[in-house]
Amino acid sequence: MQGFRYLDDTAILRLSEDKCIGCGNCQLVCPHRIFQVRDGKAKIVDLNACMECGACAKNCPTAAIYVNPDDGCGCASYIINSWVARIRGKAPSRCGC
Amino acid sequence: MRDKLGTIGARTGFFRNNYKITPGLYCIGEPSTTSPVVVTANYKLSFDTLRQGLVGVNAWLLVIDTRGINVWCAAGKGTFSAEEIAYQVHKANLDQIVTHREVLLPQLSANGVAAHELKKLCGFRGRFGPILAADLPKFLQAGEADEDMRTVTFTLRERAVLIPLEICMLWKQLSVVALIIFILSGISPDFFSPTLAFNRGILLVFATLTAMFAGAVATPLLLPWLPFRQFWLKGAIMGSLASLLLLFIGWQSLGDIEKIAICLWTISSSAYLAMNFTGSTPFTSLSGVAKEMRNGLIFQIGSAILALIFWIAGPFV
Ligand code: SF4
Ligand code: SF4
């Protein structure tokens, strides 16, 4: 995605190659083309472009991929809500969008 | 015409809840037992874009119940799911309508649907089509999507259509802020002056609207060309430009301390609104947003408080 780069070294995306069977699902679904399957194993080729949408992990049949699970909807009000909730010791409410 | 108005309504969020499509199976053109089945959300705009994208194609359209939310957001929230698709497949008796056993899913639903689970649930295999509905005819012809069709974009046009919704979601916050501004603006050496409240309040509300324009309209539009990667910094730049404009307009009517207040207020509001826009883009990670918010919020809250203190101090100096 040219012209758009977000913060480097922040996205939480891990791939355990042992579990990978090279099916290529992750490569297919990722809207930022972050995976490439080479020699029967998936490789992360551009970690910093990851937006943590979770599509790859959801479609990996062997659960070889880990993505930041705090999904919500990624908007600022959701994060503020979840911080407030943590302080008050409650479950975060939805952001309404 | 009603349809057009409806689209405007759905875009701006005013009547968004009324713009659901009844879930179920729809025809595009004259589909047969071998025509492709395309799955979509029951959000009017998703449905319309798909219908327009598929002009000239014969296909079945399976609309699933995402409570009127678009594909991408519904997948994130878990309503665009394999279970819901399976439910609609059964309900429509799809296995008696088509002879093949495959449904096409929008690629951007992949964070909600595990395609390999669909077959177990309803006997239909899930296959991911392109990201944009407009690419569907090309995809159907070629039988596969190329890299471009699978890469998400965020063009000027795609950013522009998000703006009305962003703005409309701000009205509630804005009216609360405006009320507070009018009250604070009236505080004077002789306790409270309604005239001051009105005359000065108007100025700060105007500054807030300008900040809204800077942070929620100009920043999204100019996004790729503004320096910095953190959105609140991009918003702070646009806010600074906006505050220069405000100083130019209000040079005569404002005291020195009020000028500082207006600048701080405009910059921090614009930075806040720009930061909010991270939720609407298809490239910001939640970890990244949380990281920029830790710095951004401190700056925004700090300078907004300073701005209000200076503003209240205005009539006393
Ligand atoms: S989380 Fe989304 S953006 Fe990140 S690698 Fe997976 S599919 Fe791609
Ligand atoms: S989806 Fe999972 S198993 Fe398939 S290639 Fe990717 S990491 Fe490997």
C-alpha cells in the first residue's frame, strides 16, 4: 500500500514456522500482502505494514499465526473506553461506530 | 431520488439504522443453477456497490444479517461470520438452487470468516473474491484475483466518503463542548456576564469548528502528504495552520492571552480529531494507535486545559 506507512516495530504478529503447513491461506487473505509462501513455509515479508486485522490468523488451519487479539474496532474511542474500563475494573464498552 | 437521498442518509449516519437490506437471496441479472453466489452484508451501501459492480453479470447475491453494518466492520465485530453465512445458506435452501457448492466472500471479511470452516457448517466451500466489488466481473472472468485486487487501497476518494460520517458522529460531543465554552466564556470580574458568554463564546466555538475542519476534514484528505506517521502530529500541523488563520481573522478582537488560548485550543482539538481518524483507515494497527495515543492524549489534554485557563483569564487581564 504505497504512500501509507504506520508506526514501525509496533504491530504484534507472530508466525511459528513449525506449525505452518504452507497452505497459503494467509498469503491469500492479507490485504497488505505481508505473507509469502516459499518452499512450503509461510514467511513474513513486511511486518511493519501489518494492521492487526487478524484475517491471516483466522484463516490459518493450524493456528500458526498470532495477532494482537485485543480487536475491538481499532478506533481511538474504543481504546479510551478500554483504558477507562481497566481503571474502573470493568469490561470495556463498545465504541458505537 | 428516494434512493439517492437514502444513500446520503446512510453515508452521513443520520438514518443509518434504517438502511438495512432484508437478509436473503437476491438475483442479479438472470442467474442459473451454475451462476456464482456472492455473499455480502445487509448494509445498504455494501449492497448497492455490489449491485453496481455486477452490472452485466448473472449471479446470486446472498445478503447476510450484519445488523446493517458494512463488511469490514461487521467482520471485525464478529457478525459477518461463518455461522451467519451458514445460517443464510440453509434458510435460502441454496443447495437446491445451485448445483455447485461454492460461495464467494469479500476478501475484507476474512478477519471474521474462517473460509475452511464454512464447508463443515453448510456444505458450501468459501472462496475469497477481490477486495473491491468493482473487480468482481474481472475476477469471475479470470477465475482468480491478482495482487492488485487483493491489496487494500485508501485513495483520496475512499478517504473523502468517510468524512461526513466522522463529522456526524461529532455533533453530540460538539454540543456538549459548545455549552461548556459558553459558560466558561461568561465568567467575568463581576461573576457572570451573559453578553460576554455570548460574544466570547461564539469566538471559541468558531475556533472549535475550524479545528474540526482541520482535524476531521483536511487531515484525512491530505493524509499521505502530511509529515509524521502519528496521526495526532499530522492533526497538530493542520491545527497550527488553522490557528494562524484564526489569529489573522480575529487579531483585533482578541486580547494577547486569548490569542494564545485560541491557538492551543485549535491545535489540541485538531490533533485529537485526527487521532480519531485512525479508526477509519485500513492500515493502522491497534497497537500503533494505542502507542500514539499515550503521547497524543497527554499533549491534547494538557494544552486544552491550558487553553481554557488562558481563555477564562481573558476578561481579568
Ligand atoms: S493481521 Fe491482517 S494485515 Fe496483519 S498480516 Fe494478518 S492479514 Fe495481514
Ligand atoms: S495459513 Fe497458516 S498454515 Fe497456511 S501458509 Fe499461512 S501460516 Fe502456514
